[in-house]
Amino acid sequence: MNNICKFIPVRPSPDELHIINFVKEQHRFHKEPHIKAAYLLYLVMEGRGALYRNQARYELKKGSLFLTLPAKEFGIENIEGLKCMYISFIGLRGIALAERIGIQKAPGVWNGFEELIPFWEDTLRLASGQNIDLFAEGVLLYTLARIEGIQTKQEEGKKEISPIQSVKKYVDDNYSSHDMSLDLAAAKLGYNKKYLSDLFKKELKITFTAYLRTVRIQNACYLIEQGVISVKKLAYLSGFSDPLYFSKVFKDVMGESPRSYIQKEKRRAAVNLAE
């Protein structure tokens, strides 16, 4: 077994963190806006519901996590068998922890934490009056650490993907759509059409249309190598609705017609088979 050593950075950390309660409940939800004096970290155990906060509505489902703030209005609607657990807390360290996960700009709800449900339930079941504070604080800190991990990954993802990379990925994922165009890509990704056009010319030294055509023809060549020999089918699977136009574009890009490329690929495959 390999040894693991991870150094912990020094962070300013106020001492005061007071856990008020650790609760599992159902049916006691209020859709009407109301306020609490503490932070409440919720985990949805079962059912469906909705969180109302800051004039927005967020869907709640099994595995959803959300954090409400002191003196800030919120409402919870029980749509179908909603069951939740929550930990309420206050204190200077509580404020620091909430700020650390960026609660003011965080999404309303974090989804996909179903694996925390048995952890929360087992901890509440095992806790007693002598150790409930330690158990609840452990669950709280672990859960907030998981949330911070998600936030960090999302921020890193945003930093790593440049505008040109996001556009290229969109084209690479959707080139087979017959209505793919500069207008559609700009609308889907929220970019100005002229900005997108200029971006391609600046970063890739080609136009958006030229890049899209290249991706489509590369796909057609791959399909031919995989045994697809119908020009009509090649055109359709590569995003062209007109086989004649596909043949013209193919020749412009590859320097030969699709049928010529197909025959060449057949000869190459036959040689490989004979060897």
C-alpha cells in the first residue's frame, strides 16, 4: 500500500462554530417565504420538492443539497413525499465556512449527492447526547468540503475552456446536424455572430464554415474506412442533406471525389487483408 501525505495550508479560521440541531423531517415544509436565525444545510432524502429563494425556484430531488442563510427569506414546497435532513449552525466559523464555498454566488442547489444519505442517516442514528455535537460537526464539515470540491472543479473547468475551445467542441459534437451553422452556434453558445466569425479567423486562421466542412469531411473519411460506401449515406451521416453538394465539398477538401476515395480505400483494405 502506497503512503499518502497531503500538507494542509494554513487558513484563518475563527473558533466559534455552534451546531444547533441535526434533524430528519417530513411534511413540515412551508412554501411561503420565511426566515431562520441560523444557517441550515439540507440534504434531500426522498421525494420531490422545490426551493424558493431570491425570487427563483429550484427543483429538489433525492440527493439535492442546499444551504439557507440567516435572516434571508426562503420557502420549501413538498411536491411529492419530500423528506429531508438538515444541520443548523451559527457562529463566526459558520460564516467563514459559508463564504468559503462562495454561498453568495453559488447555485441554489447542488445535485448528485445520493451517496451522502446513508452517511447522514447512520450518523444521526449513532449519535447520543454526549457526542451529537461532534457527529453533527463532522457531517457538516465533510459535506461542505464535498461542495467546495464541486465548486473548485467547476471554476477550474471555466478557466480551462477558452471561447474557441468551447465553440470547437460544440461543432465537433454537433457537426452531423444538417442545420448546423454559424448563426446556430452563436445562438446556442451565447456569442455574437461577428465575434464568433472573427474568433475563428484570428485563432485558427480559417472561417467557421471552413472548419465545419473539414470536420464533416474528416468524419466521412472515417466512415469510408469503417466500410460505409454509399455516398448518400455518407452525406447524411456527415451533416449534408444534398449528396451532390457533399461530393463537391469532399473533392474541394480531399482533392478527389468520394467514389474515388472509396475505391482507393477498398484497394488498401484488400492489400492489408492479403498480407
